[in-house]
Amino acid sequence: MDIFDRPDLDNLLKTQAGPCVSVFLPTERAGREVQQNPIRLKNLLREAEQRLSDLGVRGVDSITKPAHDLEADSSFWRHQGDGLALFLAPDFAESYTLPVAFEDLVVVADHFHLKPLLPMMSSRDHFYVLGLSQKYVKLFRGGRYSVGEVRLSGVPASLRDALQYDDREPSLQSHGGGGARAIFHGQGLGKDDPKDDIKRYFRLIDAGLHEILKDERAPLVLAGVDYLLPLYREVTEYPHVMAEGVVGSPERVSTDELHARAWEIVTPLFDKDSETAKARYLAVADTPTGTADVKRAIRAAHQGRVDTLFVAIGKHLWGTWDEVTEAIHIHDTPEAGDVDLLDAAAAQAWLRGGTVFAVAPDEVPGDGHLA
């Protein structure tokens, strides 16, 4: 599973060598349905190639070849999440395996289509779950609809592994940002208070998580038996650990149940952020500092004048947008060369420092697709 972070989004936003092809699809993790993943990708790439040809683009095959190469890559398909996002342009190709079940979507434009990814970029829209026991450690990243496992490296798989590792290293210092971190000593491990051994184990886990979470502000929900969770909270240096956890043996909890229980814990925090922003918007709606007009919002975003933007996920408003003249034309149905103007507004706002809430359509204040 990939982690899609701010540098990834910035990289895609700044790619100017069009045409840019964005492909989103849901993927299956297991079962016979897994065989449909490469077939689904192949069909979407054919659609992208047809659109490129309709625009008169030369060298279509060279643009889509990196994605076609994935079709026969069995190793790639064995490690899927809930969704796959691909971004293709001349001399550019990126793919992201993500814990989000996208709808099938192909967009060909002069910039990448990024709105489906925006929910992953705000602390109000994603969270982490750390499953802990003396024989188990797993990290999950989740959102409104699902959680997906994040691969950990350099982290002990169990308390026994942690103690053996610590015995092999007379002293171990973990380096990272945010100041000095703990130094562990391997003298007499396993003979001290069991809680001390567990804390040493948890410190090693926390040091490994630091590399993943060091630039995050998303909430972290702990999952484990009740006596372990306070011990981890004592040693962690991550400042956004939730006070409430998912209590029980994490090995015995299905991914769906883990998501449901963790989502209940983080929802009040997310709702508070969203409701505060909505109240601020409604206080200035239909004034010089608040609008639901797409054309006005795009121009303001391009000029760096958007503080907060709500945009509807799953909705599209097709048309053209000229960044030089700021001319905007809206079409009832997509035409060759069109972009999703909602995506354009969100991308411009994000690129220039605005806060973007990519939400369900019924959560956009004012009952529009944008505010």
C-alpha cells in the first residue's frame, strides 16, 4: 500500500507537460475477482488512448506504455489495495496503490485530475490505526470508507523479536526529526518488569512509525487489549494519538470491523473541523468573501484568494479554463479538451495554500457542488 502525501500531490500539480492522463479504478485484494484488475485497467487505458487520438496527440502508445506494462506484472497485482490511481504524461508515469475504492474514471486534460485524492490529504479525512499485541503489530491508514494496511519496515514483529534485537545491540539510538529520541540498552532484558520490556518494544515500534508519521497531523487510533494501550501512549512521541482506542485483540478483528470502530472514534473530531469551516462559510455566503459560483471560485483560487473550499466528491462540472485570460466556459456534457472545473478549483486552491474539504455532495454547504 502506498502513502500518498503532500509531496506527491505537489509533484502532480506541478507537472505541466501535457497531455495529462489520469486513470482511477477500484481494485480487488483477494479471490477470483483479482483477475479482473488488469482487465479493468486495460479497458480504461483503451478509453484514454481513444481520447488522446481524438485530440490529435502524437505518440499515444509511448504515453500509455508504462501503464500497459503493469497489466502482465503479477507481482504488482498481488499487492493491491482498494483502488489504483495512475498518472501519465510524456516522459512521466506514476501509479499509487491506495486504500480508497475509486470509481472508474479517465480524464485527459492539460493537468492531472486530482479531486479523488484530496480526501487523503487533510487530517479531517484520514486517520491511522495501530494494531498492537505482544505478537502482532500492524499499521493501517483509513478514511471514510475503508482502511488499508501500510507496510512497516525496521519494526519488530513481536515482543520476542524486539528483546532479541535489543540484546544483539548493546546500545541503540533511533534518529529522527523533532529532537532527541530514546536510547535503549540491552542489559538484562526479559528479566525486568514485564511492563518495562513492553515499553522497550513499543519504543522501537514508535521509532519506526516516526518515519511514516513525522509530517502528519492525522489522528492515530490504537487497537489492542486494554492494558497495552496506556503503555504505548506513555512512550509515543506522536502527538495526535486518540484518547479512546479499539479495545480487544487486533488479530481477531476483521478489517471492516476495525474500520467501523475506529471511524466512530475519529468522526467527532472530523465533524468538529468541518462544522467550524461550514459555519465560517455560511456567515459570509453571497458576500464579497463567500461564494458558490464556480467561475468566481476558480478565479479566486488561481489568484490565491481562497482560504477554504468545499468541493463535492463524485460530481463533475465539465468545461474549459484558460489560466492566462481566466476565460471559463461550462458545458452540459464533456467535450474534447474539457476539464472538471470542480477539480480545477480544488487544485488551484490547494496549490496556493488554501484548505480544501473534498466531501460528499450533501456535505457541501449551500446545496451546490462547490462553496
